[in-house]
Amino acid sequence: MYIPDPISKLIDGFMRLPGIGPKTAQRLSFYVLSMEEEDVMELAKALVRAKRDLQRCEECSNITDQKRCRVCGDKGRDRSVICVVQDPRDVIAMERTKEYHGLYHVLHGAISPMEGIGPDELSIPDLLKRLEDETVQELILATNPNIEGEATAMYLQRLIKPFGIKVTRIAHGLPVGGDLEYADEVTLTKAMEGRREL
Amino acid sequence: MYIPDPISKLIDGFMRLPGIGPKTAQRLSFYVLSMEEEDVMELAKALVRAKRDLQRCEECSNITDQKRCRVCGDKGRDRSVICVVQDPRDVIAMERTKEYHGLYHVLHGAISPMEGIGPDELSIPDLLKRLEDETVQELILATNPNIEGEATAMYLQRLIKPFGIKVTRIAHGLPVGGDLEYADEVTLTKAMEGRREL
């Protein structure tokens, strides 16, 4: 099968991205040919810049293009609360609620013995360093509600208890707009356990 | 919502591609951060090269990185048959069969009054020029089996008949490995019409 070299290189490139198989990669590559040259250059530049200019915030380990991320650098944020999340995307999701005004700490993963990820592979030592500062009064564990996330939350809770800091875990329950009928048993049990008086 | 500038630029870039919405663009962008720098550079370079180095073959209008595409430049191909397709991807699909040894002509679209695409927007004038050469004996119309493709085939058939060249249309019928039960009525009717004696 003959595909011109520049196209097959591009197909290979797209196929390195997650969820993009040979068919999609081919479709995207041929679409690129029909795009404005300017837009293609923008995308190519954005790829290079995203890889080269981003680093971890020296305080919370979130990704940033400065030394400190915008949340850590914001004097209006409540510095007594730290919300621990697994991923930079979780910070974006949390910020979207516009309800949380504390700081974050990004672990960049969760403890997973299956994948060989222990506490040392995560940014947990940096978190402990931050807790030495006495302004921190509450640590919200907002790791994912799955096995790895729960294990990480449990591990952190035990590790941090001696510091005398309040450690909380985000609530489990039914998603808003969801349907009770289709909720799985574990979620439903958690929702019952977590019921509150109105 | 705060996303570092290099990331949001990359998300915007990915969103320009077809079938990639905000969620997928965000997922891809964050994945790029975890990729090897070398792989990201490869992809960026491939994007630029695909856009800059590719042109249309001066003979068949297929995309190529040379003046003439590999099929047109291949002396072993049967120059008496031209297969007319809508898209460079169709050439790839056809070559994959390894059964066709003639030449191609890529229209780069189909006649579609709804989208304002008439015969002049396609590479039909170049096709007519090729037919002046008397080596061409058969023109296979392999445009897509949908309304635009059929209309284009019909148009070409009428246009080319005066040249005294045999004009054929690829067969309609049941796809191999398909299920008669699930075939739509039109396909089934076409399959019946196109039946052949064994």
C-alpha cells in the first residue's frame, strides 16, 4: 500500500496519541491537508510549546508555565485548606465549580501496586513539606472514587493524622441528574451511608 | 477556569480537527505532556511537513510529495484504464486490494449543489485532458455509492460518452461478510439487479 511519506509520518504521529487508531489517524491526517496552513502551524507550535514550556508548580506540583501556578500565586485563596487531587485535570474540574477557594496539591497519579506506583512515585514528600507550615488546617482528599484512589486516600489519611490536621474525604453518592434505578449497589450504599438530615 | 496558556492553545489546536470535541482535546493535550519530547517533536514536524511538502500529482491529481505520484510514475501499471475516485483515501483503499493495476484520477470531491460544488470545483478538466491521449480505453467510475457520488458518476458518464471510451461503474451489492437480513432495501435491490450466472 502506498501512502506518501509525509502523510504516513503524520499518521504514525497521531497514532501515538491515546484512543486514536489507524483509521482515525488516517482521517485526521488527510484532514490536516485541507486545513489552512496557518492553523496547522499553530497546532504544531502549540505541541512544541506545551511540551517545552510547562513545568510543575514548585508549591503544589500542578502544571504551570511559571514557577508557581496561578492558584498558588493568588493571594485571595484560602491558604488553610489543601485539596489533594490525582491529576492536573482534576484541578480544572474543581475550579470549574467556582465553589472551592483553597489551594491544591497534585499527586500526579495514585498508589497502584499493580503498576508499580508507590508513594515515592507521587508528589507525597512535597505535600508533607507543605504541612509543616502551620497555616494548613484541613486536607481534603479528592482522589478518584476507585480502588487506587481510595487506597491513596487511606494511605494519606494514616500518614497525615500524626500532624494533627483535619483530614476529610469528598463525599460519595448519587451524581446529580442521575437516575436511582441505574445506580450501582456500591454507590447506592455509599449514598445511604452518607445521608444527611434536612 | 484556569488552564495554563500553552495547554489551552494546544486544546484549541486539537479542537480544530474533525471529531475532536473539548473533552477529547483536553485529554489529548494532557497526554502530550506525558509523552517523550522526541515523539512530540516528531508529531509537530510531521504536521508541518504534511502541509508544506505535499502537492497534487500533475497527472492524476492524487496527493504526492513528488511531481508525479508513485502510481503514475510506475511503468508497470496498465495505462489503458483509469479509475476515477473522489478522494486520495479511496486510492489507498483501492491499492490495498492489490487487484487493480491501472491508473487513477482523483476528483477531490463529488458534485454537490447543496454545498455549491459543481464540476468546475473538481479535477474534471484535467481528466478530460487525459482522455485525449488514445491509450485510455476504459474509465471505471468508483465514486461513492451515495447521492453525490452517483450524480458525479452520471455526469461523467454523459460527459465522456462522446469520446468513445468504455465507461463502467463499480458494482453495488452486499458487502462480503455482511448479513442479508440486515441489508437495506436499496442495496438488496441493487444486489438482485447485479446478479450473475455462476
